[in-house]
Amino acid sequence: MAASLARGEGIEAAELAIRAGLTRLGRGVLEDLLAADTGHRGPRAECGSGHQARFVSYRDKTVDTVPGRVTLTRAWYHCQACGHGLAPKDAGLGVAGQTMSPGLARMSARAGAAVPFAPGAGLAGELAGIELTGRRPGRHAEAGGMAAAAAIQAQAAAITARTLVPLPPPGPLPDKLYIAIDGTGVPMIAAETEGRDGKGDDGKARTRQVKLCCAFTQATVDKDSYPIRDPGSSAYLATFAPAARFGTPMAAGARRRGAGHIRQLVFLGDGAHWIWNLAGQHFPEATQIVDLYHAREHLHDLARLLAFMPGDHHQDWLTTRLGELHAGNIGAIVSAARTFPLAGHKAGELDTAPGYFENNAHRMRYQHFRSLGLFTGSGTVEAGCKAVAGQRLKLSGMHWSVPGATGILTLRCQEASGRWEQIWPQAHNQTGAA
Ligand SMILES: [Zn+2]
């Protein structure tokens, strides 16, 4: 090492060699620590199903840990009644049924949530000298995320049943709590979309819709009266479950953000019925607002559908309507649209485009909402949702299973919500017991 430094090769070789040496040393220390307890609990031990298992012998188990692969020798018991064996020591170490230590599983899940598994393994190797190979780290991350999803679901059910009452958020209460809801498609393996209609060339589905929710608070507006999202207040939630099953975790998440204590509750959505149904069911007192950006998109679509309009007029027409939308004058948009016939649509669909504006008119009083200092667009939130789902699950060539995508999305949502520390131990305890 000294020779390479003296040759002027820089300290890279030395620093890497030192880390490798420390890791080797650490592995030895860990193995010694693990050897201190033989795991012998007497001639008989609880099997976990109410029987007494009999001590058989000492057996080896290899476990991958942060400083590398270690072998632990521990007492092995066999239960006659269950017909299976167990090592009581494994449960205490958190490695029952696992070949990865809790620390390594946590790092592996964190890497797998952030980036695709192959580059994730490369990063862990480069940055921490941790070896993650094969498909196991990916499966671990997915399983950890699924366990986290189950823990969140259980917590949500307890909050709904009021057996668990979340404390109000610390500090002075913000004035407004927003719940922004959106959906986005995640590319799936064929088995997950079988028999589902979709937008593919052959009319078959290639994606499944994941429902995304972001709850965040707003205490103030800036000097130009634009609302400001409280930094660090966003809590994300994602699920492939049908809308009805989305309601419980959504409402629980909102309560954890202070829904029971905050004066003004606002739902932001793209105008889809299921969103308003959920809002009405769980928080009927909340103000409902159609996300302005989605409304604008619908207005562009509507303009394209209007026939017999020459090019120049078309642009003027759209500009005028966008102004009316900004002001929340939905009546003007609808009557302007109804003076033109719609092109290229079946008679039954003629009403749906203007109908979107008619049905949501009370959710598009943008001037009024602005005067109250409210957000009218979920743009930043949507960017957050897109980042949570899109930047990891919608990369080219990716195809997911529903459980796998649920696991990774759950981990990403917890990370983005700053709740990794709360949810990971629970998730790990659940996988550890399996
Ligand atoms: Zn048993």
C-alpha cells in the first residue's frame, strides 16, 4: 500500500484496500459475536405452534450481512407434531427463514426502491463495498415493501376503527390540508392484464392503474398571494386496489396529517368520478377542486372536437375559453361549446365533452378558490406522484407483477413521505416472522 502511495498512484488503491480490510475484520468480529450464543435452549424448546420441539444437533447457517457472508452455528430443534425443524436463535437475530441479515435487507430495500435492481446492486457495491447479487435483493425489496403495505393497511384500519388515534401534527396547526389524488398506468407482465380491456393496438391492456394520493398542508401564501406548500409536509400513498379499498388508507393518511384538526380540507383531482365519490364518502365537508391543468387539457380536447371551425377562429376560440376557465366561468364555456356541433363522435358521446365541464362546474370556481388563497392545480403534487411511480416503475422495458410493483411503490412512498424509519421496522418484523 505504502509502495503504491510512494509511486504517486494517488490514494485510491489505499482507501479501497483499507475499506476491504475493515470489512474483513468486521466480518470476523460479527462471526465471533454470533458464536457467543450457541442457541441451545435446553433439551426442548417451543416450536411456535404450541408444541415442544426436541434438540437434535448444532447446524450451520450462512447469512449475508453488511460486512459479508457469515456462518453461524446454532442449536437445531425438531418438532414431531409439526414435522419441521427450527433454530430458536434465528428468531432472536431476525433471520428466521431468511438468508439476509436485517441490516443488509434494509439497505437492499432502500437501494431497490431508489433505482432498478441491477444498477442498485452496482451502487451498493461501489459505495459501501456491499455485495448484492442475483435476484434475491430485488425479491427482498419487493417482499419488504409488501409487508410495509400490509402494515400500513392494518394501521389504516385501526385509525378508521378509532382504536388508534393519530396525534395532531406538532407545532402550530396549518390552516389547510390538501388531498390530491391521481391515477397513472404501470406496465405489467401479461399475466396481470389478462382479460382486461385497454389501449393497446389489439385492444388489450398493457398497464394497470395505480392510484396515487398526496396529502400536504399549507399555512401561508407568498407576497403575491400564491399558496405555498409547507415544506416536508407531503405524505404519499399508492395502491393498485380498487377505489373502494383505497378509501381507508387515504382517509387514515389524511387523519395522520391532521384532517381531524385542520380547518380547511381540500380535495384536488382530475375530475374522475371515483375521486369525488371517495371525497364525499370520507370527508363530505371538504372543498372539491378539479385540478386546473387537467381542466385545461379537457378544454384543448373539446376544441379539437368542434367541427366547422376555421383554423384562426379555432385558436381565438380556445384562448377565450382558457380565459373563461381561469376565471371559473364554466357556464360561458358550456354555452360556447354547445353552439358548435361536435365532429367525429357517435351521437351518444356528443354530450360527454361539454358534460365534463357541466358536471364539475362547482369544482372549477377558480377565481373564488384563488381569492381564498387555495391551490387550484396539483401540478407540484402530480410531479411528486409521477416521480414516485414513473421514475422507478415506468422505465423502458419494465414489466411488473402487482405484488412486486406494490412493494416497490410502497417503499418509495414511505421514503418520499419521510416515514422510512416508522414503517421499515414493522415491515421487517413481519417478513422476519414469516
Ligand atoms: Zn410444532
